[in-house]
Amino acid sequence: MGAGLLASQLILVLCFTVYTLNNYAHLRRQRAIIALPTFFGWFFSFLIIIVLPLDVAITFYKKCTTEEFSLKIVEEKNLSGEISFNSHENNGINSNSTSFCEEPGGFIEDKLLFRLWRIVYWGSQFLTWILLPMIQSYAKAGEFNVKGRLKYALHSNAVYYGIYFSLLTFLLIYIVSKGVSLNFASLKILVVSASNTWGIFLLVVLLGYGLIEVPRLFWRMGIPGYRLRRTYFEIDKLSSEKNESEDALLEAYNETKYALNLLKNSRGEAREKIRQISAKFSNDITSGILTSLREDNEGNNSFTGRSRKAQPDLETVSQNAYLVKLHRKVIRAVQTFHRCQIQWNSLLEQSFYLEDVELSERMGKIPKQWTTFTEKNKPKFHGQSRFGGFELPAIPEKIQFFWHCKIKQQLFKFLAILFTIMTTLILWSECTFFISSPQLSLAALLLHGLAKNYHYKFIQICAIAMIYIYVFVLTIQFFN
């Protein structure tokens, strides 16, 4: 029963990972060499939320069964020493004794749980320190074959690996100086300790920032006009980055077009490579934004950022080093351009909404432009939305006005107070975590209180809730 429940949870986590990953990046458009490591990285991260509370509940359950077994042994010794109880009565007591330890849902044996933790832990270590950095550099490489991309990825991460190797060497020297024997077990402990130290350092830095910033941001979001002013600031800051990305994209496009014209009559690998580079520019780029940018630069036949004297000749363009550099430049320009466009459109949509909210606060009612959205944008704000042919009723304007202009602001302030209390509780629990007697950590008091009453299901629920709280505090972002 326990293994079946755990298997169903693993399947749900797998489906949730696929859905979330496909929501942010269309999996069908991604290469398997990039999609698979990313999937396992997300899957292991989500899996910890399921396995960690189960491990805590099983630990308390094992402790309960051990105490129950010891109690039965003491009772049997006491009963065997009393003459008034015959053997029949003793057998009756033993047979009628029931277990008061509640088995947690998803209970599995220690051997299986240990194997699961080993896969999750060492898989996460391998992905974090070796594979994912290599995949990231591999995706940005400008080489045209797998061998060249792998070579570039190794070269790009050589500095980081050199730092890791230097730190590991220093730790090895320190261990040898202390007289510790070097074997596989000690090396494994060394690697785990170094990795955990780095992870704890990052956790302290990120958690310290999030615990203070999240309540403050929520409180500011409850101030009338703050979100709109902050959005204007973000738009102004992003506009310069957006213009730079458009200029870089135009320069890369013109340079690619110039090289393609030089190699149009040639044969060989250079022509195929330049065609592969030009394929990076999708139809929406070439027909839309780049068309308007070329109109602004009408009359300039060379690519931006170079004079005519600096234009490469046919021999230079045919070289593999030049094509690799150009390919890398195009990949970086296209990725930066898409990122800036998505952020720009999101900020514009948010600013339009906040401007309507501010106008509603001044007028005391919903403005008319809220009723003139296109059918695509109308369900996001209000009005009639259609789902599977079923037409939902429109939300009354008074309810919309109170929600967007009144309730939201008070809700943000309430959440700010709630997260301030949560910050205080988390800081207190972290500071008192290592004090075992007396127990001062609120999280430990809650878990041990539930364990004394043998409510292991509630232990799992509380542990999952605490993990979600930490994840929310660390990862929530408002204006990014």
C-alpha cells in the first residue's frame, strides 16, 4: 500500500514537471540533449518536497515502534514475575495488545528509501556541478558539430572547475595534515561536506534577502500608485537594454547577410555553415522588427558597427574561426532580443492595467476602456469569457472596482503583516535550531508535538507546508 501511494506521488510529480517545463519552454522545440537534463533537474527538485516529509514521518514512526517494543518487553518481564497471572492470562494480554503507532501514508522500507535518496542526492549533485553548466555552455557554443561544442563547453567551464579543484586540493591537504586516512568513504564525505557548505552559504544569503524583502515589497504594493511608479521605472530601465538588443540583432543580421552574399556562389562547408547561421533568424524577426530597423538604417549596405574598410573579404568569411564567432554572436543576439521582447511586452501589459486601476480610483468606477478590450484580452480583466462553448456571466463592475481598487491594496498589506510574522518565526526557528534542550524552535515543537500524539499524516502535511513557505519566500518575484 505504501509503495503504491509513493509510486502514484512520483507519477504526479513527473506529470507536474512535464507540464511546468512545457509551459516555460515548448519541449517539442527543444533538443533532447538540453531538455532531458533540465527535466531531471526540475524533477529532482520537486521530488524532494515529497520525499523529505515522508522521511521525517518514517523516522518518527520508527522511533515510536522502537519505544513500543521496549515497553512491551518491560511489561512482559513484569507480568512474568507476578504469580497471580497464569500463562493463559499472559497470552491473552499479549494477543489483545494493539499497536498505538500510526503508519504514515506512503511508508516504505529503509532500504528503498535510502536508494531513492541516493538517486535524488547524487543525481542533483551531478546535474548541478557538472552536467547543467556544460549543457548551458553547449547551447551557447558557435561550433557546428558536437565535438566542437563539447570542447567549447569544457573550455568555458575550465575556470570554475579549476577553482573547484584548487579548493578540493586544499581540503585534501588539510585532511592529510590531521592524520585522516584517504579512502573512498572519506573522499565522499569530503565532497558532500564541501557541497553542503556552499549550499548553506547560498541559502543564508538568499534567505536573508528574501525574509526582509518579501514583507517590504508586499507592504509597498499596498500603497496607492506604488506599483505603477515601479512599473514605469522598470520600463525606463528596460528600454535602453531593449534598444541595445535590437541594435545587436540588426548588426548580427546585416553581418550574416553580408557573409551570405559573399558565399552565395561558393561551394563547400562554408556555404552550408552560413546558411545554418542565417536560419537562426526566424520569420517573425526578418519580416517584422528587422524590417522596421532596416528602414531606419536605409542607405547603409554594410552591417552596423563596421566601416567599409573593416568589412571582411571572401577569404576571411570562408574561414571556420570567423563563422564560429559569427554563429556565437547570432545565438547570443537572438536570445537577448527574445528575452527583452518578452519582458517589454509583459511590462507594457502590466502598465496598461495599473493605469486603468489608477484611473478607476480617481473616477470611482471602472473606465470605459476596460470594456473595449479585444476578445483575447477581455477574460483577463472582466467581461464574458468562453470555455468549450459555455459562456460565463460577466462580473459586475462594482465587484471589479472594489477588487482592483480597494480589496487588493488591503490584501497586500495583510500579506505583508503575515509574512513579517512568518519571517520572525523562521528566524527564531533557525537561531534556536541547534538547541535540543530545552526545545525552542517552533518548527521542532510543532513536529515533536504531533509525533507525541502519533499524528504522522499531520507531520507530512506540516513539513510540506514549511517547505512550500521556504520556497515561496526564496523564489517569489514581483517586478522581474
